[in-house]
Amino acid sequence: MIKLENISFSYGDIEAISNISLSLPAGIFGLLGPNGAGKTTLMKLLLGFLVPASGRGEIMGQALAEKQKSLRRGIGYMPESDCLIPGMDAVALTAYLGELSGMPRQEAMKRAHDVLYYVGLEESRYRQVETYSAGMKQRLKLAQALVHDPKLLLLDEPTSGMDPAGRKEMLELIRDIAKKESMNIIISSHLLPDIESTCRQVVIMNKGRIVAEESIAGLKKDNFNIYEIKVVGEHAPFFAKLRSLHCGVEEKDQTLFHILLPGDVAPAALFRAAHKTGVQIRHFRQSRTSLEDAFMDVINEANGH
């Protein structure tokens, strides 16, 4: 679907994308990274809004730098920022953007009604877009990205500003779109649970570089076991003993801790260490690595921590 080779881009003296190479097959992918990682810049490069300073790329077999108009006909883009034109109703706006994508006027109008119904805006499709709530605007942005039936859908923070119910419905829509074999999706989001509920594969960026390209299952695969414990007594000697066994210790509050045991260390070692150092373990439960834990591990490793 996407192949990039040694792509770089700078805003003046600030290098936003640094010599990245990426190969993505068809499917749905999450694009993760802290603020300033280069996610939005990468999307704009894929859309042809920005021209790489170096490197080359292909999207769906077409050259990135040479076929920009043709490429955009096959890409739907839902930007994070507001892209709606005041003074237009939702049908007129969606149909207009369909025409800009190369659709005949009648077909664009019919398709506009279809996608607005699909995203749940059929009752308010003749309202002026500036009267829409934040959640309705997000749905409308999704509709305009879908109107020309693209082969690649780029979603930048698709649930931004939505309440919990609206966010849940948006994620259900994205999962439904992903079931269509002809539609490929890249979702950029700060909300890791959104990525975890919609994607199986993720690309993680940091400081303009790609630091991981992995399945979520592979990213979360534990090289250690995590246990949640509560202890009573003087912790310092207890934790010093655990660290001598190459265990990690993460403090959640003054009494609750996560203990990371290497695969070759049995849980009984926790209780032996507690007995030897005079503390009591009052709570003991095995935990699981979350996508957030795995994401932070990748970013910390990339930053040399």
C-alpha cells in the first residue's frame, strides 16, 4: 500500500521527518508518537501537500512526487483541524468536496446523502455546518473523507472533542469501514485505547523517525511478568533485594507497586524477599502489559532512557 525510502522533510532549520523508510501492506494501521513526533507532517507528505526534501515513495503503486493529483483521488483525509466551510449545509459541503475529488456532480450529490446517512447525520444534513456540535463536526469530517470511496483513508485524531458515547460510535464506524477489503486506513491518535480497539498493527514515531513498526500483540509481548502488589513495612530493603534479582519496580502510590519479574524468576521470589526484609505483602495480582506501557517503553528506549 505504502512504500517510503529515505524520506526527509524540514520546516526551515527544523527537521520534522528524518530519513524514514516504511513499507505498509494493505490493512489498518495506528500511527503513534508524542507531540512533535512528525505524524501530521508524514500524513501531509503522503497527501502531496508537502514535497520531500529527499527520498522517494509510492502509494498504491503510484510515485509520491509525480502523481499527486491522481493519488489524492484515491485518498480520503480527515484532518485534525476544522476543514468545514461556514454558510454551507452538510449535503452541499460533502457533495462539493466529492466534486473536488473528481466525481460528477449528480454522483457526488447522491453519494453525499449516502455517507451522511452512514455516519449518523441524516436528520441534520441540511443544517449549516457552523451550527454543528464538536461531535457532529467529527462525523461530517469523516463523511467528506469517504464521499469519493477512497482506497486509502487517513484519519488524524478522529475522536477529538467527542463525548464518550460519540467516541464509541466513531470507533465502531471505523471498525465497520475496516471490514471492507478495498479500504485501507491509517489512524493517528493520542488516545492509545482508540488505536488498540481498531488496529492490529502500529507505527511509532519519535523526533521525526520511525522507532517501531510492529503488531500490537508483538509490541505487548512480555519479556517479563508484571505483578501488582501492596506492601506494609519498610520498602527500601525489600526493593533493593528485588533489584538484585534484576526485577523492575514501579511505584504507583505509597503502598501500590508494579513489580516486573524476568521470565526466569518465579513469583515465589517476591515472598522470599519480603520475608527476608521484614515486609508484608497484603495484595498480590498478576497484571498485563497495556499498549500504553509498550508505547512508553519504545519511546524511552528511543530517547536512550
